[in-house]
Amino acid sequence: MQNDELIWQNINLNFCSYKVKAKQQKQTFCKNEYNVTGLCNRQSCPLANSRYATIREEKGVCYLYMKVIERAHAPKQMYEKIKLPRNYEKALALIDEHLIYWPNFTVHKCKQRYTKIIQYLIRMRKLRKKNTKKLVSRDLKMEKRESRREAKALAAAQLDQSIEKELLERLKKGTYGDIYNINQDIFEKVVEQEEEEEEEEESEFVEDFDESDLEDIEDYELEMETETSGKAKQKIKVGN
């Protein structure tokens, strides 16, 4: 048979896993989810009271939990769960109806807890409606790790490019001779591509053509035509 006084003496004087002692204050708190006040004392302890009631909130809905001595043999079904309506006055009336013959302390604390829960639920709804800034946590360790990896990868890429350029230059100069069996066609293509890139990158600024430049160009073209015509006549004579 359950004896509440013996249970409380054992919890109060000895160890209890739900007991939390504050260093600054002399008050002792209770972590049990069924505790109606959150304090560790004789009246509020849910383990040392065979007749107990509390209010709990689950996903925005409040429930009245009641424990009686007749269900002490079945811990899984010890608490009776009653859903409370969203209307504040109807919920208080329902608490009075189910706790009509209970101690005044239990009834008052259940109503007080229900009021506090309703107040913070209202504040939560108001905060959801406001366009507040969302705070996002930053993993500084991960960011530092990624930045270090990026720096190492960049240094490795630059090192590979510098080694590749140095090897190409040495191959151009013939430093290694016939040590490496490299396909000559592929090597020439790579060299040509590099030369084309260098030519594309080079750019010069020149002046506009004057009339004297145009005359020089025309004289040059006439000389080229006369030379080509003379060569053609010589070929004809040789053929004859």
C-alpha cells in the first residue's frame, strides 16, 4: 500500500532525480513534467501525493491530468487526461467541475498554471503574426574549416599550374633531351595553343592612316603587280 509520508521523507532527505537546487537562492526546484508549480515541496510533489492534478500543454492544446490512488497499481494509466476547451471561462468551469471535492490548493494552482499557459500561447500567436527577423545560427567551426580547405585547394592548384608551366618551358628548351617519350604532335599543339593565347592577349594602339600612307600603299601594290606580271612572262618564255 502506498504511503505518501514515507515517500516524501525518502525524497526530501535522500536523492531524487527530479530535484534541482539553486546556488544563489535557497529554493529547490522540481523537473518533473507533472509538477503543477515547479517547486519541490510536500504539496507540489507529484510522487508523494496519491491524489494529484495538473495542467499540461501539448501542441497548443491544454489538458487536465488527474491522478487517484485507485490507479496506483497501473503507472501507465495512472493519470486521466481531459481536454480543455479553448474558451477561458469554459475551461475554468470544467476544472471546477472535475476538481469539485479536491483540496483548494490543487484547484487554485491548476487554474493559475492554466492562466500562465494561455498567456504565453497568446504571446506566441502575436509573435507569429509580426514580421520579425529570423535569427539563424552560424557554425563558425564549419566556416573556418571550409575557408582553410579552400585556401589549401587554391594553393595546390596554383602550384600545379606553376609546375606545368615550368615543365613546358624546360621541354621547349630541350633541357631533358630524349629522357621522356612524349608525343611530339601533342607537344606542338600545346605550344601552338599557348602562342595563340599570347598573341590574342597582346594589343597595340596605332594612329589613323594619313594620305601619304595611302599613297605609299598604292605604290607598293603597283610594284607587286609589275613584279608578278614580269615573273609570269619569264615563265612563258622558258616554257616556249
